[in-house]
Amino acid sequence: MLSEGLNARALRRMELSWTKQSDPYSEEFDDIYYAEEGGLQESRYVFLEQNDLSARWNSTLSSFVIGELGFGTGLNFLATWDLWRKKSAGPSTLHYIACEKFPLSASQIKKALDRWPDLHDLRDKFLKVYSDLPRGFHRLRFEEDRVVLTLLIGDAESSLKNLTAQVDAWFFDGFSPKKNPEMWSEPLFRQVARLSKNGSTFSTYTAASNVRAHLEASGFRVEKFKGFGRKREMLKGSIQCSEVLQTTPPKSITIIGAGIAGVSIASAFAKRGCLVTIIDKNNIAEVASANRAAITLPILSAIPNRLSRFSMAGFKFLKNLIHHDPCGILQLSLSKEKEEKWRRALQSAEIPLSCAHFVTPEEASTLAGIQIETPGVFFPEGQLIDLPQFCRNALLIAGKNIQVITKREVFSLQRKKTGWQSLDANGETISESDVLILANAHSISQFKETASLPIRKVRGQIAFLKANIQLQNLKSILCFDGFITPLLSDQTHLIGATYDNNDYSLEVRNQENEDLLEKLLHAVPILKPDLEIVSNWTELRTNVPGMEPLLGEYDQNLFIAAAFSSRGSLYGPISGEILASKIFNEPLPIETDLFESLSPKRFQKITPRHLTH
């Protein structure tokens, strides 16, 4: 049972009642989700048919993008997915972007869709990866990444202002304009127009005159059409606008770095049919990515910032890539100040209870399996990631489009008319490609093109504890000023980690082992000090001033994905999706302002003297 009072949330979930036909009804908006004559029939008639999807979808389309205002129960998405599956000559990739301010729970969606057995298979596939989502953008992928759903949780106008996409067809399916006017406002439709391709279409169940006026004022050509069921009329139309100049997607890409970042990026591009070459002076997933028990803990902030937003986006994205039961992470609150900070963070970030929630010491003890004397925040979806295994699996799934070159070091880069060359110490070409991505941590500073970036190395030491009867029942990861894991497969517990700025030594230090044990005993005082360290691992992390990662284009067709500090397991996978989406002109999976804030170009206007402060 969750602690009352501590777990209040600002993000409201929709309270539903149910009609005699077991259809959902919003008490807040005093409105139905479906037409009484049949929700699925209405969806197919109003949105699929009036946007002429069957005729527009053909085998020459590499992708098709649909935008929806009002995701609701997901019925329109499932109906669209169902049509896409039945169209053997349809677009190779279907992108579906949907806004939703009041997301429903998985149980509500399941009940709402029960009456359509034909969609149960797709509903169950969707619910397998869907969970309660915090405010922000969240990407879910289906059909071997050929059906891509991006949910924008929050106010529709604000979400669309922060969206990068070019949409082919729109579904306007908010609650009635009289009941929810903000979903039909002119400012919102101006954002819709901004995001529309030339010739983009729309349809909606309503024929309200103010909706038509707002659409026309935003540049849409609008016509009335026969409505569904008892509705006499509905609206549909299109927009003619300037074509957005888009770059031609690359055919080849080189990635320097075969850690979690490089492999995740390679996988994302290979799935899109790109020929990928990975180069690393070591083997796959060595150095900092050799961690067999990386912890996936998002950052909490009382005032949401770039780091907390990006880490939460990466946290939720990673959840849908890993298909094993998480052990959960319990972040202990060792002071009243931290407890208050995290309580405010959970509220201000509008994080749902199933994603993270406060627990009492008694609840923490139950979750941890050992006695805990402080409250904390529990992340049920938190887990350990074996980074080498993750990388091997990603390469295996990506298939033959990836060539891996290990034990060979790139010493210099050479810009060519058609892309970039990667050269060895003798000036011989290792790889030449349309696009080059640097994902080699602190080694990116070795190239003259990127030498001015303020890369910092941070030494870290972790230790492996021998299995101990005191810890045999530990079943969740505990985080404090350090961390400890449940028992690993080699019968050890991992504890960590130290952070030493500007210290590049990889030697094991006994004093740091003592510091790690002292922090553990302080956080869990029930433990006796007879814990035995059997081995250690040290490595260098990479960060920059401000701690935000470097992600994006630095020079023409030269991109960077680095400075992930100790959160490569969170930042690496979503960075691959972001860069591939950007370079392939797809909808971005995160907010535009967040992506732009991570750009490595942010340091180009800063002098080295300023970076020291």
C-alpha cells in the first residue's frame, strides 16, 4: 500500500464511468469517448476513410506520419495499425503521433477496448509495452519497429509547439468543442498547420462552426461531409503550404566507438536500412561499457530541467527495449532535505505512481527484502543492465547491415565532398561514409575538429562484495550516496561508485573501497561490518560543464553522442533513436527544445577561459 499524502500528483488521470454498453465516459468533461452507434465503425469512417488512407498508402512510400489530437483509449491508433497490417503494399513505416493530457491507465484501456475482439491482438501487443507515463514525449515501437507510436503527454498546444515532425494526415478527436474548447482553438490549429506537409489532410467528427473558422484561419481548406451515425455532418479538408526542404537520408554511416552509445546508434540506423561501420580501438563494449550491472536510475529534480527530462525519457524508452522483469530501484532518503526535494520533484515532474513513488521505512524494507530505516523513492521499473550482453544482442538483432572493425584506432578525420573519411596512424582510410558519428567518450577530443570541446574525465571505482548472509534476501537495488545490487550471477554484490574529477589513474585504491563500505553501512545500519570485497573495477567516465550530454550535429554530417557520465545505459539507447530520427527526417522522439539544448554546438561560442568557471 502506498504512503498517503506523500504521493500526491499534479498530473491528473481521467476518472471514468461506464455506459450500459461498457463504453467509457468522462465525468470531468461530461462527454463520451465513442459514438453510441459504435466506436470502431466511427473511427474507420471518420478518420481512416475520410483521410483516404487506403488509396494513399502504396509501396512507394517509405513512411507515413499521422497526428492525432486526443489519444484517449487508443482506438484510432489500433484501427489505423489494423489497416496498415492489411495493406500489403502500404508504407514501410507508420509513424503515429498522439497528444493526450489525461492518459488512461492500462486497465482502463483494456476494458474500453474489450468490445472489439478483432482488435484484441493489437490491443494486447500495445498494452504489453504501455505503462503509466509522466509528462513529456514517449516513443513505443511495434512490428519490428515498423509501427512507431509517439505519445505526447501534456497540454496539446504546448506539446505541438515542441514537436519536430512533418505530418501527412490529422485526426482531430478531442472531447466536444463545447466541453473542451482548448482542443479546438486557433492557436492549436496554427501549430497543426506548422507541422503539416504540403497536401496534408484532416478529418474530425464535429462540424462546429467555430472549429471550421479556426481551421480556415490557420490555412486549411475545409469542407462539410456526411457525418457518422446520428451526426448529420462532419469536417474534413487539407492544407497547401510551402514544402519543407529535407536532406536526403544517408546510405552509409561510420560510428567511432563500440560502447553502449555507438552500438545503440548503429542499431537504430541499421534498422532503417543504412549500411553501418563501427570502429573501435578496443573490442565491443569494453572500457566504460564493460559494466555487467549498470543501474538505470533517472534523475529527480524539484524543478524539471534538461537532465531530469532527458534521463526520464531515456528511462521509459529503455523499458521497452528490455524484456525481463525489473528488480526495481529504491533510492533512500537519508535526510529530511532530500526527502522534501524528491517529494517536490515527483509532483512537479508529474510522475505517475507506477513509475516512482514514496515509501515509508516499513514499505522500503518489504521492497528491499532487508531492514531499511529510512523512507525513500521506489522505481518499480528500475533495473540492472548487462551492457556487454545488451550490445551483443543489439548487434545480433540489427543483422547484416553492420560491419564491426575492432582493434583499430582512428587517428584523424578527413572531410570529403560526399562525407567523411576515418584514417589510421598511417593516413590509410579505414572507412568512408556519408555521415560520421563520434561516440568514443573522452577520445573525441583527440581529433582537431573536436579538440575545443571541454571534455572532462572522471575516474570511478566500484567493488564486488562476496555473497553474505546479511544480504542474501536483498531483492532491489539500493541507491544512496552510492549503491548496492542484489546478488549477481557470479555470487557477488556490486557496490559503488566513486567520482574523482581530473584523476585519470585506473589503479585500485583501498581507501576508496573503505569509503564505499562506509557509505553502505551508513545507509543500511543493520549491516555488520564483516563485508568482504573480492575484486574491483575502475574506469573513466566522460562529462562536460553543466553535465548535459553532447548529442547532435557538430559540423556538416559530423555528429556527436558523448559525455554521458555514468548514465550511458539510460542515454545511449534513446540517443540512437534521436539521431536516426533526425537524420532520416522522422518525427523526433523528444521535445525540440530538449534536443536543441543538448547540441554540442552550444560550446562553439564559449571561450576556453569561461569553461573553467
